[in-house]
Amino acid sequence: MSGQSFRIRDKGRIDRSKPVRFTFDGKSYEGFEGDTLASALIANGVHLIGRSFKYHRPRGILAAGSEEPNALIQLGGGNKSEPNLRATQIEIFDGLEAASQNRWPCLKFDVGAVNSVFHRLFPAGFYYKTFMWPASLWLKYEHVIRHAAGLGKAPPDRDPDRYEKVHAHADVLIVGGGPAGLAAALAAGKTGARVILADETADWGGSLLSESDCEIDGKEPARWVEESVAELEAMPEVTLVKRCTITGYYDHNYLTGLERVSDHLGAAPEHTPRQRLWKIRAKRVVLATGALERPLVFTDNDRPGVMLSSAVRTYVNRYGVLPGRKTVIFTNNDDAYRTALALEDAHGRVAAIVDVRTSVTGPLADAVRAKGITVYENHGIVSVQGTQKVTSVEVMQLDANGTGVTGTAKSVNCDLIAMSGGWNPTVHLFSQSKGKLTWDTEMAAFIPGTASQALASTGACNGTMGLADSLKEGLKLGAEAAREAGHKGRAPAAPKATEPEQGGLRPLWITPGKAKLGRKGKHFVDFQNDVTAADVQLAAREGYRSVEHLKRYTTTGMGTDQGKTSNVNALAILSDVLASDIPAVGTTTFRPPYTPATIGAYTGRNVGKLFEPVRKTRIDEWARANGAKFEHVGQWMRAWYFPKQGETFRQAIDREVKAVRDGCGILDASTLGKIDIQGPDAAEFLNRIYTNAWLKLGVGRCRYGLMLKEDGMVMDDGVTTCIGENHYHMTTTTGGAANVLSWLEEWHQTEWPDLKVFFSSVTEQWSVVAINGPKSRAVLQKLCEDVDFSAEAFPFMAMKEGTVAGIPARLYRISFTGELSFEINVPARYGLALWEALMEAGKEFDITPYGTETMHVLRAEKGFIIVGQETDGTVNPLDLGMDWIVSKKKPDFVGKRSLERESMASPDRKQLVGLLTEDPQTVLPEGGHVVEKLKPEPPMEMLGHVTSSYYSPNCGRSIAMALIKGGHARHGQTLHVPLEDKVVKVTVTEPRFFDLEGERIDG
Amino acid sequence: MLHITCPWCGPRDDNEFHYGGEAHILRPAAPEKLSDGEWAEYLFLKQNAKGPFLERWSHSAGCRQWFNVVRNTATDEIIEIYPMGELPKSPEGIKAYEGNWRRQSAAEKNAKAGVSGT
Ligand SMILES: [Zn+2]
């Protein structure tokens, strides 16, 4: 073990009393509690972390936060494994297993790196240029690309971890726990407002934890942070959430946050989720998301050992590790000088500062020079030596306008380059909220402009870069937000803050190299997607002048980091080629999530049995105990069939189907949609909603009705019964119940509010048992003494109230089988009692329980349609041959005018027919295509498709229904259903197969 | 996710609501008097506004009541909420109502000639 030889003895917030062991690519290392994977690897001198996406170039660590584009890690193994995590965000724990990505066979020697040699094969838009044709080879190309390049790997099976969601409401949500965010929280919290403060890191303080050269109220910044957090924790209405990335800013101040609850512990403790999704509705939002440092675009700026200057400072001051022993600073602004001083303070040598500005003065420059550090003014880095770690650089003087270099190159030995190209305020959430950005010339960056939601931005994300100003602004905006949310209070006095004074920057978007751009070495703009300055320029020359097109063509700004470090650089280079202002070119759209989010967190507990609620009838228990197989119908679980010992599916169905027609079958029909309709205008309402006439339905009478949409297409069907004066009981399909109720409400409330009628769903209030078959009357009579069952007294399509097995019941003589049939409705809780009584009474008649499959076969034998099976929203009643139910006399009903259009009766519409297969034993697959002119292979002209298909034991053959073009005129024709392994010859018939005369209805 | 104030229940998340499309499409009172084209205008042709738009919502997972909303489709700002059967009162709503091509459509004239709902 080499030990943590890059650990700084007296710096950092890590806990040196708690060593942590972890592995990276199988090798064991030690770090300390409080380290990220990145800081622990740096402590161990490990800088080669991954290979780049396209060229497989060796890559190290660029940043210290969530913007990291290079150091992507596959964490853990098996189904807990997670790809594309940023080493800069992973908190280490004992036993952590990390692996680099995108390398084969190993990180130090990677076969794919030859891509780099053939880089001319990978110009801007290479995916589009290379893989345009032939399309059939695309899958092959993609497979190779994904294997050779690509990012991490998805786990092989389902996620074993548990996730939670929390719905929160806040007066003020503050995003970011740096100086401005903490100040805002203090001010808002003091008013008594309900405040949520979220930060994506494990520690409060943001940038303050990385600085050693500033003070707040005479205290070290970390001290001020501690005291502020303690004060906030004591406020009962303030909620502090660490490790919570606010990932999305949606309409009306609705934000989502992803809290990594136990990722840093390795395994989640009992009763603790792995991650938690926050859904927050806030009256006011204060964004204090800070700023991200920009890389400089210079030759081979992607080598391991090239790091953002502020990240270097973070590693030194916050984590106590030295990313290099000899550093060259490359900058266009003063902030990087703080890094130089921090390195010197930590006994790291600074070899030189290379500054593109022509003349550098001010306290920071003075302090640096006082340490004897050489400052190269008006210079740039023109080459970087060392592929797996920087070994030296060459610097040259810039020419008059900064587009070329002059003089001779000076070589400087170093193992680290700390670069700073200025700062981009983290405007992602502001932009997601539909706020307009404006260009700040002084900062050379986009800052928040006009907001379009109830929010404020403060601190660096607002372009307020100084510490004192950030604190003051945070306090002011925090108090303001609380007041706007209805609380009273003023902003507390701002603390006194001191920090080194800084001057301006010189935006130089491309640092010229020794050769023409793209010729020798690469100027990377987007590290993760391997997009260079030359690529951006080429794309612009090829006509990709819109920034959105540029993004997609070059892939800049895509990938898991969404261009956090690259977007503004790419934009600036594009606008330079276009000779246009940066704000005129504009930005690409910022979209959620801010950083990649675990899908499991969005799913939360809605997995497995909790995926969707399951609805069960009161008879479910009996069906289960009696061996029923079930099927899902919408959310309902319905008994599908009741196999006896050793029976196949087909044997069970054949037995059940025959039993109903020969004797008596019993079905749990409780799931049917039921709507209670009352009011003096109920009949008038039904008359407008259904296609047939409803004004003269007598009390105790039932009628079948068909509902159309206003476009004339079938929407639902069912039987509605007149229960009493101004009182009706409507039934709908099982799946359509909620829809139909909404439909009725909509027409009533929005179109005919003058009608006095009310609707109540009573689906769950009634248990329904249907008994069907010639013996059903005999069974029922045994249990019911107060109803006259004679055909004259109780005809088909009538309803009577009575007592069945001592239970008050409504008996409907309606039939979905064509047999003598009663649907017995009892208050829901008596459902099982009724069922058991009927089973007992039916024993002597061999009463047979059946499920949905037999129900389907029986109705198909009679040619009864099922809405949603024979119809699909494009089928009208004429297509179904149901003209008989469409009133010609009513002046209007929903769908009438549409149905009167000539084309609705066109003879070549798809119409419902029956199909009989040549071989009576062949059962067609539902969905099978029907063709007239058979060809050896597709494409063939398709006439329609099979909608229902069963074996009918009562017909002794297979039966099918189909929607066929011009079907009504095709009866008797022979057509074909080509299947994968054979072609089935069919004859077109009427869609009715059994009891064509309807003689069985009275038993 | 929108935050919508149901006139009966107060402010709720939009997943409690059901969207009902353009508001104030009057159903013709004598549909048989309309040509197929005029009927299709009523049935299929919808305003696709950028800016204030009059639309219907129903609080489907709450009180199940329908109501009208003036919403800016570009910003999702909810400008006004008002009951079924009434017309908007906000300047944006009035402008959007009056500026809608439908006000001059044959279907709307047909509806207004007969019994009218809104
Ligand atoms: Zn409501």
C-alpha cells in the first residue's frame, strides 16, 4: 500500500480518525470519512479515472462537484450497480467498489484509443455522416459503438432498493446551502415562514468550505456556517435537507428534489429508503445555486492533471489533498490567483501563472508575485505533454488580438494545470422555470433576467460574485420571499465579510495553439462527448447555425453532464464563427433533471403489488378457494375460469360453456359498471345520450342502449332499467364505468345544466350474480318466494324486487348469453352469502360456476359485441349491423348528426362479420389480418382483422368475428388469414352462430 | 405541474383535474341544418392559441365539477377561473373570447338561434 501520499497534513474537513477502505478497478485504497471518491483517489495519487466517449482518451478529474464530465464511475455490483456516477459526488464508505467505465480491456491500455489516431474519421456529426445508409446496418453499427464506447452498464435485473416520495409545501424553498442560500434561509426562517433549504452536497456552506482567505464577522467561514446551521436547526418551521439535488423546476413553483438518503452509508439502515423523491410546492423560491467555473479551451486541455482552478482549491482546503506537487495556473481572471496562494499555503509548488490578460495588477497579483511566482501576462498554454498525467506545458505569448501566438515557446515542468475561464452562474433551474436569461458582458456569462415564476436568484447564480454582497443579497431576498408568502419581518443586518479583491476577466474563448486549430492536438470544448473547438467551427461552417442544431449535430452539451462545463464555451465559439453576439445566438433549452436521477425514486413504492390498486369483488374469496384462475380487467381481478382437477384450459372452458346451455351456470358480474340516475329529467337525459328511445320506458322495464361519441362512433353499451318514477339504474361495461360517469357528468354540467338529473356511481354498492341457462329459474325459485317467475309475469327485459335467500334483491331478467337468465343484485356485503346460497340451491341442477372466458364464448355464439373488442373508436353502429338501435325519429342525440354523414354508411367501411374456418378445429388468433388476394409474402392488401375468436362447443367448431372492409356484402366469400406458419382459409358469414332464432331466451 | 384553484375545493395539484379542451363551443341546436363542413367545424376544429386561452377543466378526483379557466398557454399562467355557463371577465379572457373565429361560425349561430347552453 502506497498510502495517502498526497494528503495534506493540516488541511481538510475529513475525519482522520476514521479510515475508510474502498476499491477502484479491483485495487484497494484507503481514504477518510468525509472524502469523496475523487478526493480519496487524489490522496492516493490516482488521476487516470476513465476513457473518453469517442476517442477513448485517458481522462482524469476535472471538477469537484456535480458538473464533473470525465470521472464517471460504475458503482457496486449486481442489481445494485449504478452507472455514470460522478466520482466527485460519491462519498466513500467501507467496502465501496468503484470501477472505471468505457475502457477495454483495461484503463491504462485501451484498444479503443486507436480511435484517437483515426480522429479524422470522427468529425462533427460523424454519427449522421457515417451511419446514414443503409438503414438495415444501423443496428449493427449501434451495437459496435455501444460496446466499444458507451457509458456505464445498466444492472441486469430489477432494482432491489427501496425508494420513497415526500410531498412538501413550503412558504419559501431555498435551493443551495452556500453563503447566499444560508443567508436567505436565516432571514426567511426568522419570520416564522415554513422554509425548506436543500443542498446537493453532504455539507452546508458551499463555496465557503473551499476558502481559507476570507472571514465573516471576524470568523473563519466554516465557523459562520456551523453557527448559521445551528440557528436554522433551532427554528421549528425550517427543514434542512442535505444530499438533496433539486432536479426540476416545473410550473407554478413545483419543484422536484432527489435526496440520496443512504447512498453514502453503503447499505440502507432498516426502515430507511435508499433515496427519496421530494415533490415540493413552494409559494416562493429562492435560487442560490452558485456558479460553475468554465474550462479554458486550449490544446490538449483534457489530459489527466488538467483541473478547474476552483476544484483544486476545494481539494486542498476542503479535502486536504494535493492534486499536484507542481502546478501551472492558466487563467483569464483573478480568482485562480487564490488557488495559487492556497497551493503555496499547502506546500504545493506553483511553477507559473499563465494569464491571457495583457496586464495583471491588484492585491491578488501582488500577493502571488510576492511569493516569487512567475506570472506570464498575455500568454497561453500551447501544448501539454504527458498522456496519462501532465508532465509539462509549453507557453507562448499571444498576438495582438489573441488569435495567434508569437515568440518562442517556453517549457514549464508541472504535474497539474489549474485552469479558470471565468464563471457561469448556475442558471439551470431559473431557466427551467421559463425565466429569461440575459448576457452579462462584464462576467461574460448568462445571468437571470426576467423571471416568469415567483422566484428570486441570489449569490453567484445571480451573478453576485462577492461574498459580502452575496450575504447581504441573500438576507434581503430571503426576508422578501417570506413577506411575499405572507409573513412579517425585516432582513437582519448583514455580517461583515472580507475576502481578496478581484479585477475583471478577459474572455478568450479559444487559446490559439502552435498549429492551425484541429491540426495538432485537440482543443476540447465538451469533455464528455469529445467535442472540440474545431468540431464546433466545422459544424457552423456546414450550416448548423442554430445552437439547437449545433448541439444535436456535434452532440455538445448532451450526455450525463448536459454540458455544464461546455455550453457557454461552445456557444461563444459558434457566435464567433457566425460573427454574431453571444446573446443573439442564445442558449439551448435547459431541461430537467439538473443531474441524472434514479428512475426508482420516481417510481417510489409503486412497484410490484403496489404498482396499481387491485379491485376485488365480494365473491373473490370463494373463487380463490375454488381454484379459479383470474385475469385483470382494468383494475379488477375477475375469475377467468374454474378448472377442475387435471383439466386443460380448453377442457374447462368447453365444460363450462356447455353446462350453461344444458343446465345452469353462475357468474360473478359484480364488476359491471353501475350508475344510479335520478331526477325529473332523467328520461330526457337518457334519450339524448343513447341512440334509441327512452321516454316511454315503464317502471320495472329494462332496455339495452348504445352510446356514441359526438363523432358517431360507438363509445359504450349496457342495459338501463327504470327502477321507479324518475329513477334509473344504468349498467356499463366493466372497463368503461368511470369513463361513462364522467361522460354523463360532462354533458349534464357543460351542455344541459338545465336538466334536473343526478348521477351516482353505485358499482361498489351492489354485488351482482348472474345465473344463466334453462334451469336458472328453477334454482332461483327455490330461494325466492315473493316473486312470480312465470314468463308472463316476469318477461324478458323486466326487473322485479324481491327476497332471495332472505336478502333484499333486485332481479333483472336480462341476458348476455341468449339463455334464460337473471342478474341478481344485492347490497354488496351480501354478495358472498347470495353466491353460496345459489350454489347450494343449484347443486341438484349441477349449477356450474364460470368466469369471463366462458362469458365471452357464450356471447360470441350469439353475436353480442363487446365494446372495446369489436369496436375501437372508429366503428359506428351501422358497421356493427346495429341499425335497429339507432332511432330515426328522435330529433337529436349525441352522435346523430355525425352518423348522418354520407361516409358513415359507405359500403366499403370495415363492417362486422362472422368468420368460419375451413377446418372447424382451427381457432384463429384474435388480431389476425384478413386478406382477399393472397401473396407469397407481405405486403398484402389487408381487409381487416379478427376481433373475437373462440372454440364453441355448442356449435362444435371454431367461431370468429371480424371487422372487414365491405364485410356486409361479402357473406359467403372465401378469404384468408395468413399466419406465421400457415394460411387459414375462412368463409364470411353473419356474426351470429347459435340459436339464430332466439328461441332459448325463455328457457 | 399546474396549481389550479377549484372554485369549490380550493387550490390543488393538476393531477386531480381532467382537462376538457376549448371552452365555449356551443352545441348546435339544430344540427340537421348544418352542412357536413359546418358540423365538422363545431366538432373537430379547435383553437390552437399561443397566449390566453379559454378552456374547460373538471375536478375529476375531487368534487367532479366542471369550470372554465383562462390560461396563458405560453407561460401556463392561470389568469381567471369562472363557472360553467358564464363568460370571462378578465381583459385577456374577454379578448380571447371575442377574438375566437368560432364566434362567427355557422355552428355557433345555429346554437344561438335555438336553445343555448354555454
Ligand atoms: Zn373541486
